[in-house]
Amino acid sequence: MPDENWKGCPVAVSGATGFLGFHVCRLLIASGANVTALVRASSETSRLLAMGVQCSIAPLDEPRLLVDACRGREFLFHLAGAVDFNNDWQLCRKVNVQGTAHILKAANEAGVRRMIHASSIVAIGASKKPVRFDESSPWNLAGKNVPYVSTKREAEEHVLASRGKTEVVVVNPASIVGPDDFSESEFGVMCKRFWKGRIPLVFGGGNNFVDVRDVASGLLLAARLGTPGQRYILGGTNLSYTSFYSELARYSARSIPRFRIPTGLARIAAKIGDQFSRKQRKRPLLTSAQARLLGLFFYYDCAKSISKLGYQSRPLAETLRDAHAFWMGRSVAA
């Protein structure tokens, strides 16, 4: 829902061309904010421009351009990040760690009052059992040696340790799904592949699935009501992957996969898939980095965000209905 408190407010958004960024910009514009997207020169910005977002060339590796783009902005939503599960440490460190350090420094130099940093639930932790973690849970995923996971945690630790003039609030979104996924997010593509009959296997473990529109609303709430130096989980429904596939099946004639692959075998298959995807230049069904996270439960408790921010999440059925309508209305290969 639009929030009149944002009317006329000068806001900068990094990662605006991504799935979450697009929805955050749309909500800010609907609320009357003056929005500037920090983009790369090669970014596709037509949808942002059409909704009234100003676009400023300010890549994460160009500190001076970041300062110029952030100057005069009261809020900065830092949503840009490398969501990469291909064991690319260099990319993840450059974007998630160094890029975050650059933009935080730029925000301080430019006089931004508050930065809202979009981290991830992977920076909270996970369990071998279906128990729920919260913001106080000890992080336990370093041993998995997954570039995306480790660098998101490192970036979060960096911003929380900041003592600059710019206030920092951290949000930890769960696995985001929903409509208008033009950038083809990880879990959006998974849903699409299921509905097109291209997921033959089911894995153990589970995840927390949340509507992108609810996360966008949660980010705006955190910007206004969050306590500096605090983190807030923005999640939705905790489900095993088997149960999640059952929910996906409600919106198509597809049945859920019956073959559950052992974790060890999945890791071997993932290494083969890595090589095949590199040759074909396609996103693999499972990477070796993702295989190291198989069997874990990414279950979370959002009580803090609900009580402190007034955060709410909609029923998963509504999310998947709208996501199905979006994906099945597009002629995009899996």
C-alpha cells in the first residue's frame, strides 16, 4: 500500500533494475517519493523511466559517481548484490563486500541520513532440523564455503559495524517470489521450471518463501521505523521443498517430483551440471554451491519485524497465483 509519509522524499536505490528493486521503486513512486536509481551504464532502465524513476549512472565500483548520485538524498536503499551460486568468489566479493563498502562510504560523504541495507536470510543461518531462526541466532554457515552466503554475511557485518554519520538499518529478506519478475530471480526461475515440467527431482530441507511486494513494503517500514544498527527478518511461510512443490502444483497440471535424490549424489550431479551450463551458457538446475546447502532448513521467525515495524506477509497462495499468471503469460525459455 502507498505510504503518504514518503511524499516528496528524496530517495536513492541501488539494484533498482533487479526483482526486489523494481518493486521497491514502484512502491516509492506510488507513495510520492522522488526516486533516483543508481545504475550501470549498460543497465536496462526503460521500465524504471516509464514509472517516473530518475536514473543516475553510478556503479558500485565508482565511488565518486556514487557520492554525486547520493548527494541530496535522505534515504538510500542498498539492494544491489551478486546473487551468484557458481562458486565465483571474485564476483561475490567485488559486488557484495567491496560494493557495499563503497556505497556506505559514499552515503556518509554525501550526507545521506539513513541507509537500508538488504542482506539475506543466509546471513542469519540455517539448521539440519525444521527449527526457526531469528535475528539473534548464531551464524553457522561459514563452513559451507559458498561465496554468496559468506559475502552477504561479511557485507552485513561491515555495515552494522559502521560508525559514520549515516544511520544503517539491515533487513534480511527470505526467498522472494511473486509477479513482475523481469530480471528472472533464482526462486522465480525455479517456479517457472516447475510449471513447465522441467524439475525432475525433489530435495530434502526447506525454506521460507515470501512475496516480493511484502518485502518491498517491509523495506519502507524499516526505513521509517527501524532502529539503527538492528536487523529485521522479512519472511513469509516456512515450508519443506516437498510441500512447496505441492503448492506450486495447485496452479498447473504438473505433479510434484517423486524421486528424492540423496545429498551426496546431488553434489556429484551438480558438478556435472556446472560444466554443462558453462558450455551451454544456461543457468543450471543445481550448482555445486547450491548442493552444499541441500538438506538444510532455512526457517525463520519474523516476530521482531511484526512487533517493531508492523510488518505483514500475505498468504503464499496469493503470491503463487500471481507469480504463475506472470510466468505463464511470458514466452521465456527455462
